[in-house]
Amino acid sequence: MLLHSFSVYKWPSSLLRSLSRCARNFIWSGDVTSKKLVTVSWRQICAPKNEGGLGLRDLSSLNTTALLKLGWLIITADSPWSIYLRERFKLHGRLYSCSYKRSSIWPGIKSILHILFQNCRWVIGNGSTTSLWVDKWLDKPIVDVVGATEIAPSLSRTKVSNIIRMGKWIIPSIFSSTFPDLTNEILEMPLPIDEDNDVLIWEVSTSGVFSFSDGYEIVRHRFPVKSWASIIWRPFIPPRYSILVWKILFNKLPTEDQLQRRGIPMAPICQLCYKNSESIDHLFSSCEFAQCAWRWLATQFGTSIPLTSSLSNLWLDFLSKRFSPHLRNVWLASGFFLLMAIWKMRNKVKFEGKPPSFSRLCRSTSAWIRQVGALTPGHVRGILDRQLLVSLGISPNSSKAPSIVPVLWHPLLFLGSK
């Protein structure tokens, strides 16, 4: 019953906001009533992963998409209920009235009609269904091209079939002289051999039929594609590590400076060095403890990292290392683990009073490297990378030998040849 209501009614925006708030609170705190102070915006969370989101769906956009699907079925299906609603609401192409109608579902349908008709297009058959001036059967409706704000009722009832004779375009001279560009566009459009009925298609779909996923892509909020998105979401990296890096990239970890900025009185001191204010850049990059950790990790892989006060610069240098695919994946997973280990150690100091232990961090990271090395894909190129993986306690993945298929060919024998 709930899904049916969601699919035929436009839900109040206050209800959708309340449900989204509960979902947001549950994701960040595990409790629908508990709100966290430092969070990524819900709209960003509902973006696809390649745009920096978590791939969730926004309830408001889902409701709009469900109404789009209902509207599509009403104007295209031949079932008794769709024919009834089409006549009930007088939905014949773009010529529809937004006036009040005594129907509980009409407000929802009315709210999406402009989106629906903007993304639909008529494919001309015999032209008897499509309005010449109002419907979209060219790149744009003719009434929009000529810039008319109003159109006479007699013209609005003119069909495309009025300019078709015997399977050919017959353009009135007054139209062709007034709108030469439109005339050329019409004449370049081929007409079908058989005079079939006009067909309404969904333009953004390759099949021409509305799909829920295509509809959602139209109504959802879009963000720029993030270059780092393909890096943090890897199948061999545990999601909680990817989520931590995702929060770091958005600067949404509850560090001392973030909490102070939101009105919590505190001295934002770093919990690992007690020398500087705690921020994401300091905690993971310029803190003495973090720099020792990055320096140690680099030596395990036989390389070095220029240590700076900016985490973004450190991360760029980290990703720029050129290893063979298997070793590069292990290197990437190790960096994710080190960020998580630093964050966990900071929390143990802050909430449990345990002093930071560099040796414990090194042992846990070494164990993680051995564990993740058996799960990471890719192959090894070069003797140095192979020896490095062995020194880390990882069995190298050898590249598959090429499969050579023998081709047995004999010259063709033709009759009469010697």
C-alpha cells in the first residue's frame, strides 16, 4: 500500500524531508533520532559514486520519477484505465489544461507533465494524432521556435496530417515563405511507406520506452564527476575504509577544529602530538606521528613520499607512484588502512585515554598488507616488484601466459587448377 501511494500521489515535501532526515541520521549515527554535527549533505550522498556520492536515491526524486512513469502510462498505454484517465484529464499531447480537477492523483500528475512532454517526441506515421504547432515532432515544437506565447484554437487543432498528401510533404506556400528553416527541416524528415499511427517515444531512451532509471537520471540533482571516485571504491578495499577516505576528501570528519567551528567550546589540540591544532591536514599529514607512519610505509615498499602540511598534496604524491598492477593495488590498500589506523588511534587517545603506539600501528599495518595482498588483483611486472612483494609476505600474481591458437591453413583447390 505504501509503494502504491508513493507511485500515484505527490507526497508532501515536509514528509519527504522528514523521511530523508531519518535516513540521514541512521546512516551517520545508527539512530534515526540522533543527528551528527559534521556530515556530508544528503543531496551529495544521493549522487552516484562517480559524482562523489554513495549511490543512494533521493526520496523526492524517486517520487517524481514514479509520477513520471504513471504519466507515461496514462498517455501511451491502451489499457482501459489509461484510456479513462487520458479522457478524464484531457491529456492529448501538450495541449492539456492545468485547471483544477476533482481527483486526488491529479496534483501529482500535473506537477510532472512539463518534464514528461519535454522529453517525449512524436514519430510521424500518418500524422493524424500529432498537433502541427504544439506537439514536439521536430527538434522543438513549432510554437516554441516561432516564439508564440499564445496560439489560436483553430491552429492548435491542426494536425501534421494536414501537410501530408500521398506519403509526401505538402507545405503551404505561406508557411514555407514565412518559416524557410522550419520548412527545410520538415522536408528532410522521411515519411514511412506504410501510413501507420504516430508513435510517442521517450527521447532519452535507446528503446524509445520510458524506464524508471532513465526518468530518475532526468530529475535527480547532478554534481561534477570526481576524479578520485574511481580510486576509493575498489572491491578489494573494505567499504568502511573507503567511507573514511570519502569523508576525508569532503573534509567532514569530526576533528577538533570542525567541532569548534560548529559551536562546541574546546581547545582543538591534536590528540597524537599535543603540539598543534587538530585538523584533517594536520592529523593525517603534518603531525609528527602521521609523518613517521607515512615514512615507515614508504620504506616498506622501497620508495619515499615528500611529506607536506597538505593532505591533498601528500595523497597526490602517494597515488603517483609507479608500480606494477598487483603492487600498486597493495600500495593503495595500505594507504587506506594507514589512514584508518591513524584515525582509530586518535579516537583511542581521545575517548579511552590510551597513549598512541607507533609499534602497534606498524604491526597492524604489516598484518593488513599480508592479508590484503592475497586478495588484490593485478599481475607483477619486473623482478624488483616481485622481490618487494615477497619481502612483504605476499605471493606475487603472475600474468597469464598468452594462449596461442594454431591456425592450419591450406590453399584452396579450384577446379581446373594445376
